[in-house]
Amino acid sequence: MLDLLLAALPQQRSTRALASRLRTIGHWIEHLPDPDAGLRDTLHRYATGAAEETARPALLALVHSRDLRSLELVLRRPSAPLLAAAARRFPDAAVAS
């Protein structure tokens, strides 16, 4: 299912539809034991994009995928949901400082 959602991302005609698909990916990706690098790379690309409406759901999905690159991005775009998700997925990162 995630492969289909990933393939559909470039086909989305509106920013709202794209953000919705990214939120759906974010929900389901946390159920995978080890999300593949291609999926994580795509999420990283959207998370570092300029469009705030799509960057936040992509970043949340990247956090849910347990990709370490997401930690730096969360610090650049902090929000309560992103910080809470990062704290749950990376509990040792909060203690490491």
C-alpha cells in the first residue's frame, strides 16, 4: 500500500491532496519494522521542500520512519506534534545532550 501511495505523490494536482497523501504515509509507515531507503529518501525530499503545507506532514512521516535525518529537520521546524513524535521515536536523543 505504501508503494502505491508513494507512486501517487507526483500525480497529486493540489498541495492539499499531496499533504493528505503524506499524512496517510506518515500513519502507515510507523507500522513497518524497517521502511526502505527509497521511501525515506522521498519523504526527506518533501520534508526539506519550501512548501510548509507539505513539508510538515512529510517531516512527521520521516520521524515515524525512524530516520535519523529527521531530528535535525525537527529542530529547524519545531512544533508540538513534531517534537512529541521525535521524543517517542528517538527517546535517547533527548538524553544525549
